[in-house]
Amino acid sequence: MRPKNIEAKLTAFERILTIMDELREKCPWDRKQTIESLRLLTIEEVFELADAITEADEGHIAEELGDVLLHIIFYAKIGEEKESFDIVSIIDQLSAKLIRRHPHIYGDVDVDTADEVAMNWEAIKLKEKGKAGRKSALEGVPRSLPALPKAFRIQQKAKKLGFEWENKEQVWEKVQEEIAELQAAKETGNQEEIEKEFGDVLFSMVNYARFLDVDPELALDRTNKKFINRFQLMEKMAEEKGESLVEMGLWEMDALWKETKKEFK
């Protein structure tokens, strides 16, 4: 199967590789960069892409994808200079991995559902990682991943190996059980126990989000943005009255807060 518009794609890819070669040779800033110096910048670019996806801004998504691609090409160029890896080895490794992990396309394995594909993928991945010294499917979850998406990924990986609740009603019962345990911990006044039980509540809510087909990170991010918008509108409304929130009583702020609901729901 020949990809659509392959000539245009190859031309575009050749152009960006050529530009990277030129930048690395001629630009003082680009020439100075290392894999280590690019790390935090790459993380920032990925978060900017995530923001664009959250806003469903397709033009911005394309722009941020370009920035992420730039970083991949940048790393590849540095690897080439160090003779450790290059864009060819990166793509070749990726292609081989995709073929290995899709035996229902490139082999003789039969699957009927996306869940079966995911389970096969995880089983193959675990077998591959086992040869490299990894014994757990959860070792692939990055340690530096923020806690909320990390919980989501942990649960997804466990599901791919068949460790999963049967239905969302069971998960909701677990949420209620964890909330009751948090309440009991609160009564003891033991802060360490309260924190532990609070974590269990959050973890169970992430689980429930999966069963509702909700991305908890995306949902919380949208709620954060809604709160910011409503709070800033509340500040503006107070200013228009010649007041500030600092000078207002709680009941006055609550009245303004309710007004903001008309604008942001």
C-alpha cells in the first residue's frame, strides 16, 4: 500500500531535515543545544499541544504538532552527530515495533475488538520488556508523569491484562466505600491516614471516569478553566461596582459567583 501524497510528504520531510542541518551548523543557539537542555522545552511543547487539543483549536494543534516534530528531529540530529542514533534508526525501530505489535495485521492472529488489540499489544510489550529486564506492565508508566494521568495510565495498563471491574456500578460502589473510609479517617484526626484515604478516593474516581468514558485530566482542566473564567468575571463585576473582592463579605461574593453562572456553566 502506497501512502497518499507520498511525494509531497517526502519533500516536506526532506526540507525540515535540511533546515535542521543548516540550523545546527549556522545558528549559535541551535548549535549549543544538547539532549539534556532540550528536555524541559520538549515537556513544555507537549503541554502546549495538550492545551490546543483541549481547546479543540485545529489550527493551533497543527502548529504545536510541528513544534513537537521539531524536537524529535532535533534529538535525531544530535544523536546522529554522536553516532548513537539518527532519524533512520528511530523510524526503523518504530516501524518494526508497530509490525511486531500488530500481529492481526502483519501476522496470523485473529481479533474482533479494539480491547483485544490492546490486550495483545500489552502482552507482546510485556514479553519484549521482560527480555530487557522489565517484569511488570506498569514499569512503562513514566515516573515523572503527573499523578492524575499516571493513575489513568496505570488503570488502563491493568485493564489490558484483564485486571478490570465488570461494570461501572461496581466502581461507583468502590468510590462510595473509599469516601466512607476517608470520613472515618477524618474522625481519627490522623493526618497521614487522611491523606492515604484521600488518595484512594481520587484513584477510585479516576477509575469511575474511565467507565464513564471521561478523561479525568481533561475534565479537571476544563473545570479549572471554568473556575478561572468565573472568578475573573466576578473580580470585574466587583470592580464595576467600585469595590474589590477583598472588601466584600462572603455572602456578597457568593451572589456575584451565582451571577457568573449565566456566562459560564
